Amino acid sequence: MFADLDKLPADPLLGLTRLYQDDARATKIDLGVGVFKTPDNKTPVMKAVVEAQKNAALNETTKAYTPADGAPGFGDAIAKLLLGDINPRAGVIQAPGGCGALRLGAELIKRGGARGVTIGAPTWGNHQPLISAAGVAINMVPYYDAAAGKILFDEFYTAVEKLEPKDALLLHGCCHNPTGADMSREQVDAIIDLAAKRGCLVFIDTAYHGFANGLEDDAYLVRRAVERLPELLISYSCSKNFGLYRERTGALIVVGETPERAEAMRSHVHVIARQSWSMPPAHGGVIVAGILSNPALTKAWKDELEAMRLAVIGNRQLLVETAREHQLGDRLDYIAGQHGMFSMLPLNPDQVMAMRERHGVYMAGNGRINMCGVNKGNVGHLVAGVADVLAG
């Protein structure tokens, strides 16, 4: 049966990790895979997560399946955290990570008869494979100019003006991946108002809640969309803000025009999930619910998340200041005004390869770098490498 299957190439980012590990140079830098890192290149378990795990182990009495919506308390906790309160128009379904939530949403969009999903370019590398695998067409439109380091808002707005009621529009909730370039509140309002006018479905991918300007500010796009639009979808990931990468903890939030419409949407999501993984993994959902239902753990978690957010901002400032002190001048100034773990260096694929081969600096092929990998010990080497490859 499988004799005619050819071996497929490795995932570019996962393959990059292997290349980095095999590099013997002491000055090598890993700016590839998107996980939070400390200056000593560690991705620690958050203290609030450790305590919640202890509590869960002490109180667990069964390994029976969770309900179809996920671990008890998880959905309400996520709704309150992101939406501000439990909304009768919204239903929360736990999924295996943000990827699982995105795929659930794509499958639901397919059931709704969508013509396709419009996405601003560039976008996270797995958006297109995840959504198109559900049989949904992808329409890429301009969003960001990597050479200039700025959002192409007029071009993006013009593209959204062409959408119809059977079209879907994917938006990044905050901390745009791979660019770090988020729309202003005024731009968000304009796009949401336009989506309401055009009647298209908005699908918001929220993978970095809390990493831009804090939990409340980062929920602005989502809450504005819920307020303004009759229906929408939201994918939510607990990988970054709870550090639960390997636990695969996420959620799809369906918002209907009425509570009855939301319940109908949720029933279809249950069937899609049942046909895919049946029940979501419980452990991560139990941890999140345990943190958000405990005031002391909630405060500890928020404090840790804020420290992580500020650390990334500090890394951005460090990179910009170092670039200014060296040959790059103001070339990287735009990075200081961006948000989240990622930004894109103004490098073409050949220059990205030169960074790897000549300087041992590993990044995604489009020039995306994980700002968590920048620190005082390597920023000089990074800036010197960028200056070298830009010089030719």
C-alpha cells in the first residue's frame, strides 16, 4: 500500500533545530522555534503551573474521559480571561493546542460552505497547511512590508473590502507571527467595522495573549469583534502564556448571533472533534482551570507572565540599541515598536542562509527571529552577522 510513497522533507523549523544541535560552533545562536527562553537558553515550567500540577495530583480521583467541552472549569476560565466574562453567545471547546483549535475552526468553516479564508501575508507557517487540509481555499493578501518594517494597512483594508458573506478572514489576536507588527486600535476598529459591513466571518488566532501589552489590552481585538459581529471563531493557545507547550492545551471559541446559534455551532464542533481525537487531553486543561480558579495562583501566574513579557521587550530594546551602536544605525529601530516573541529581520533567503553558514545564526527562512533567543551574551555577534550579510 505504501510502496509508492516518497519520503517528505522535514518541517523547515523542526529541521532547523536539528541543524543547530549539530553545529559545533560555540558562538551559534538559535532564533528559530517559537518557545519562551531565559538568557541561559532554558524554557522553564512556570511556578504557578508547578503548584497547580501538585494540587491536581493530590485531588485527582479518576482517569475517566473528560466531557466533550474539555476539563471541568476550563471553558469558563478561558471565557472569563479572554472575553471578560461568560457570554451566552459563546461556547468554548477544549482542543489539543492552538493547532487543534485552528483545525476545528477550519473544519467548521468548511461545513458552513465558506468560499475560502483570507489571510494577510506573511503569516505563521502552519496556518495555510492546517486550514487547507480541511479542504478550505486560502487567499493570501498583503499585510506587511518586511523590507520597510511596517504594516501595509491600506492594501490589507482594500483586500478585506472585496470579501463576501461566504468568505472568512483570519486575524492575529495580538503579537503577529511572524512580524510582531500589530494593528493599532483604530486600525482594528476599521477592519472589524468593515468585516461587519461585508458580512464575512472573522476567525481570530490568539496564541500570545498577554505578551503584547498585557492580558486586558491584548484582548481588545477579540472583545471588539464579539461586540460588533454577529458570529465569529476564536482559536486560543495556552502554550505560550501558560508555558504548556507539550501539554497541547488550547480552545476553539464559537460565537453565535444568539445563544441558540452558538449551541448549534458547538454541536458541530463536538462531532468534528469526535471524528478527529474524540476527547481532548485533560492534563493541561486541569492545570489552567486550577490556576484561574485559585486567586493566589492566578496572581502568581499573572506576575510570571508579566515578567516574561517585559523580558521580551527588554530583548527588543537590547537588539535595537546594539544595532545603533554598530554598523546598522537605525535599520532595526522598527523592532522596538513591535510585540511578542517574533520579528522579521530585513533579510532575503540567501542572506538568511549566509547568517547560518557564516555566523552560526539560525532563523526561519523568511527572516523571522525569536526575540527570546536574543541576550547580552550574543547580541553583538548577531548584529555583526546582520551587518555582514547586508553588506554583501
